[in-house]
Amino acid sequence: MNLVRAELERLSARRFVQLMIVLLVLAFGVTAATTLAGSHRPTSSELITAGNLAAQERQKLEATYQDCVARVNGNLQPGTETNYFPADCSEVDPGRMERLPVAADYLIGVFTFANQARPLLYFLIAFLVLFGFLIGASYIGADLNSGGVVNLLLWRPRRLTVLGAKLGTLLGGVLVLSLLASALYLATFWVIGQTAGLAGGLTGTFWRELGQIHGRGMVLVLLATATGFALATLGRHTSAALGAAAAYAVVWELGARLVLQIVDAARPDQLMLTSYLGAWLSGEAHFYDPRACIGSGNGFCDGSYTLTWGPALVVLLGLTAALTTAAFTAFRRRDLI
């Protein structure tokens, strides 16, 4: 317990941690201020006009679906033969659509919490992922480079215990900060929607989906934090983690992706870590493979494929676990002086 308390004090006292918290507050404040300045409470006439436009759009969707069904049944009305209809009419069935047009979609200069909460939460998660990675790398990297770990081992001469306490304290601190930041962040924009905009359809489904995104985001923040910690431990310096991340982005995500496209490789997105990050955070990610339709003739060919959150989580957990295990193994065996 004394070791954990000492690590918490060391973590909170680091200037880089304090600087990142200040940047988090600034980013949050700028986003909230910009949103507040660009929004207003909709008038009754604006709501009526937007409602009429949404109703017209829903009628168009229903008409398109009925025309598609009529084409399948051979009862297509004259004048609609040139319209495009999918092979499966369920694709344009309004009753099966994830979301139908609503009045809030046609309000200009009005912040609608129900519409903007998801992109705002994605923005916060992206910042927290970067925050966790940088804090994780600097927390252990600075101690290894300055000799702080050696001094700590003189007090508690158990390497794996010390490193485990550092990692556990780091993950706990980042998680608590992320939860507090998320609660304050979403509550602020909810208040903006209630007072200077529009709340929108805050149904049980909306809150459940938002909670799922937030939960996945918190897991991603912890994985990024552990990854930064592991890379800095392996490289014995904060810059090692930053260099490894930059090298991966440039060499693999950009360079290798370009090479795979040139050689026309099958499903190159399955080899990219960003694909699994997107699939985990959103629940699934859709990609297109043009090679799947080679030799299909003139018939319909769907070359799309999907990555779901299950395989994405396995990949992310496996990568983080491998790096963390390697870091603990190297820390236990290497000479720290």
C-alpha cells in the first residue's frame, strides 16, 4: 500500500502529467465555448419548418421503397423505370433503417445533443487515448532514464513488484481521470443542448449506445496507456515509445498500405491496426475488397467485408499483452545502471 501511495504522489507531481491535464481542460473549454457560441434555441417557426422537411424526406423514403417493391412484383408505375433500385428492397425499407430523418437534422445553427453526442465523445476518447499513451510512456521512461527506478529498488528490491505497482497505479489514475473527464464533458454539452440548443431524442436506445461507445473507449484508453508504458520500458526512454509509434504509423500504416495497394493484395485493411481500433470503438467496421469481384462477370458482386468488435478486441488485447509481457521480462533481466 505504501508503494502504491508513493507512486500516486509521483504520478500526480509530474509536470508533464499536469501539462497534459491543462491541455485536456483547454481542449474541452474551447470545444464547449465554440459550440455555445455557434448555437441558439430554435424558434417555433424553425421547428415547424424543420419538421415539415423531415416529414417530406420520410415520405420520399417510403415512396422509394414502395417503387422498389412494385418493380419486384412487376407493377412499376410509368416514369419510374429509370430510377435505381437495389436488388434487395429491404435496403431501402424505412422500417429497417437505423435512423429516420427528424426535425433536428434540418435546424441550422442549433446544437442538438442527441445528434452531436457521439462525435463529441469520439473526439474525447481520441484525446484520452493520446493522453494515456503519452503519460504511460513518460511516467516509466523518465524514471528509467533518470535513475529513479534504481533508487526505488533500493527501498523495495523486488523488480516485478515495483514495475507492477507502477503500471497498476498508472492505469488506475488514468481510468479515474478519464471517467471524471467524460462525465463532466458530456454533462456540459447536455446542459448546452438544454439551454442554448436542442436536447433531441434522448431515448433509452440512445443512452445505451452512448454508454457502449464510452465503455469501449475507456478500454481503449487503458490499452493505449499500457502500450506506451511497455514500449518505454523496453526502450528505457520515453522517446523510444514515441519513436516506435511514429515508425509504425509511417512505415506500416502509410508505406505498407501503399505497397499492398500497388501489388493489389487481398483485404489489406485486415493487416492494419487502425482497422481493429475502429472496429472495436464503433462495434464494427466495413471495408471493400475489389479483388473479391474479379471473375464475377456482369452479375452483382458485393466485395465488402466487415470486422466486428470481437476479433478486434482479441487483436488489441493480444498486442498489449505481448508488449507488456516482453517489458516485464526485459525489466527483470536487464542491468538498470
